[in-house]
Amino acid sequence: MSSDTSKRKSPPPIFFIVAFGLIAFGGYKFLPGLLASKSSDISNSTFTPTSGASPSGASPSGASPSATIANRISLGNQILLTSQTTAAKEAGVKAFAKGDYQGAVQNFQASLQQNRNDPETIIYLNNATASNGSFLKIAVSVPIGSNPNVAQEILRGVAQAQDEIHNSGGINGAQLQVEIVNDDNSQEVVREVARTLTKDPSILAVIGHNASNASLEAAPIYQQEKLVMVTPTSFANNLSGLGSYIFRTVPNISLMAVPLAEYAVKTAGKTNIAICYDSQAPDNISFKDEFVAALTAAGGKLVPTVCDFSLPSFNPESAIADAVSKGAQGLMVAPHVDRIDRAISLARSNRGKLPLYGSTTLYTFQTLKDGQKDVDGLVLPVPWHPEANPGSRFPENARQRWGGIVNWRTATSFDATQAVIAGLRQSNTREGLQQALRNPNFSAAGSSEDVKFLPTGDRAGKPILVQVKQGGSTGYNFVPLR
């Protein structure tokens, strides 16, 4: 009896065989993953010029972007600016994606014969050419989906600077590759874009972002991960002094707002000014605040109205009626770059009753094309104008390159790329580039004057006042006030 009981308490041999098998399988399945996770946290603070490119645009370190972000990033393997598509360009990106860079070059050149005013194709052409030798890589992040016109204005400046450095021997012998990113000026997208770019050690700097809300979202990530960001278009006060890796090639917003307020009060004689702005646009909040301070200092007065372009209840007719009834003698307009249509509807409802003053954001082709006579006389400050420096070669080079006159976004994007190129000549590491740009003696040849940065990361410079007048391809043009 006791012998039978003892047998029942001892597991049969098959139990040990099964148990051993499970343990062995678990070790095979999970141990490599545990070991891999331990070894994956590798930082790379330096970068040597690369020879050969990854056709997919993935990071050489193996850190590939998510599927969603991958569809927004291209070195030349996909078309992001779908409005600028030709059969030759489509063949070019297919060749690039396969690593056939010679075929890509031929097709991109053929596409440019049909449409020379396509900055994406010029950048892809230069990237394909650079892929057969040594190169340094940067990224440019623009709102292709939400504002393709502004995106192309920025890309033209970057492409022109890239083109010039390619034709002059490169950066210490290395060519410049530019990865294009579509961020839609979306804070959610920008966050993932910034995380993706910082994880790619081959990216040495980022030109961008466009709207201040996008730049403010990305800047802390770039600062934490020590990747230089140079925005060519973001004016928000909050960007000043945000971090040692954060720069911009436009002046501080106070320098932009002061001359406009002084012009309205002292030159135009309009002391009572109403304001319509976008409460969801940090740069235009900053512009509004600085304008009000300068208006008061100049002896003017703010007319208290409620006019916010970001509100669903925005009504241009009511806004104009309210401003006029309260004694406004002028109207300052400061929309988000993606809501310029609302500012134009306000100008249309104004019907010339009040003189119009605007933030820098309104300097767009859309303003002229859609605004027409309703924006005639609009005055606004800009950081650059082609007529401001007659001795500069940039405006004429740009006209020959693009077949027309470019605007301030193209100029300041050219300047941002020029600054990065000048810094990379001194050091081709992220940290070395940052130190070069932070040097008080740093300067780079710009579109009209040298690019120099203040300790805050802002650009040293002063604005130009321009006014909408009849003339130009749309029937109206931005002309410097003399």
C-alpha cells in the first residue's frame, strides 16, 4: 500500500521532458530580445561624412521612422509635393528608391526641363548626385499638406543654398544632402518628426519649422537631444533664449512690430487702432502684444474689440462693424499662416473703410491673389525684400533659378541653410555645429547681409515696411515704403 502511494506522489518521466522543453523554448524565444534591449541604448554624438545612401531614407543606425512618419519623409524616394508632379519626376523617385542614382539624376533633370520652379526636384537631384560620394545630411521640415505654397517658398531657399554649395566644391569636399519632411504645421506630427530626426545620427541640423506653434513644440525635443534647429520663419517671443541649440534667421518680433505701430501713428496719423488676431498662433499673439506696447508708446490707443480668427464664430462683417462703431481709424490684422483666408475675408468686408496694417505672416502670394483691391494699401513689416539691398546678388540669382521674384521666406530659408553650411565647415558633428553657431564671432554670407546670431539665438537685423500696391503678376505687389 505504501509503495503504491509513493508512486502516485512522484511525477511520471514525461512531466520532466515537457517541463524541460518549455524552459528551453522560453530561453530561445525571449533571451535574445532581452539582450538586444540592453544593447540598443547607444548614443552617437559625432558623424563622419557618409559614402553611399540608404534609398529608403532610413537611418544608418537602423532606427527607422514609423510608417506614418515614413510617408512624410523623403530624400528622393517619394514625391511629397504632389502638385509638382511630372512623369519624369515619378520615374526619378522610383529609380532613387531602388538605389539607381544615375537613373534618378537623369529623370530629375528631365523633370526640371519641364518645370524649373520645383524646389523638391532640385533637392532630390542634388541628393542623388551626392549619393555617389561623401556627403553631410540635414533635414528641412515644412507644411506641405496644410500650406504647400509656404512650404515651397521655404524649400526654394534651402534648394538654392544646396545648389550653390554643390557647384562650389561642397563642404570641405562633402556634398550636402537634404531630407524633406512634411509636418503640416501640426503639433502632434511635429512631435513625432522631432523625435524621429533626433534619433537619426546622420541628421546634423534641422531647418524649420514654419509656424511658431510647430517650432515651439519641436524645440524642447531638439534641445534635449542636442540637435541644432534653425527656424527661418517663426517669430514667437517664446523662442528667444529657449535653448542653446535653437536659432532663427528672423529678428525678434518686437523689432518687427515697433516700426509698424510708429508708422500708423506718426506717419499715417491713425491713433485709434483695432486688432484682429489669431489666439492659436503664438507668433501672432507675440506680434499683437508687441504692437499694442509700441502703439501706446507712440501715442496711439487700442480700440477694444473682440476679433479672433481662430474662433468658429468668427464673423468678418460683425468685426468690421464693431471696430467702426467704436471709433477705430485703422485695423491691424495678424492671422495664422494657415488661416490667411479669414484675414482676406475680413479685408473684403472692410471695403476700404479702415486702413489695414498687418503682421509679417500676410506677406504671401495668396494675400495678393485672393485679396486684390481689398488689400490695396495694406502695410506690414518683413525681414527681407529684394529691393532692400541693391548690391546683393541673391535676388537676381533667385530670379534666374526660379523664373520669378522670391519673397522673404525664401531669403531667410536660404540664410538658415547658409548658416548651417558655414557651421559645418568648422565641424561636422552636432555639438561642433552648435558651438560654431553660438560663437559671438560667427557670421555667414546671407541673402542681403551676413547672418549673425544674438545670445538668445535670434538674428541680428531690422525689418522693412512694405505696402500692397497695384502691379506684378497678380495685379498687386508688395512694394517697400520709401
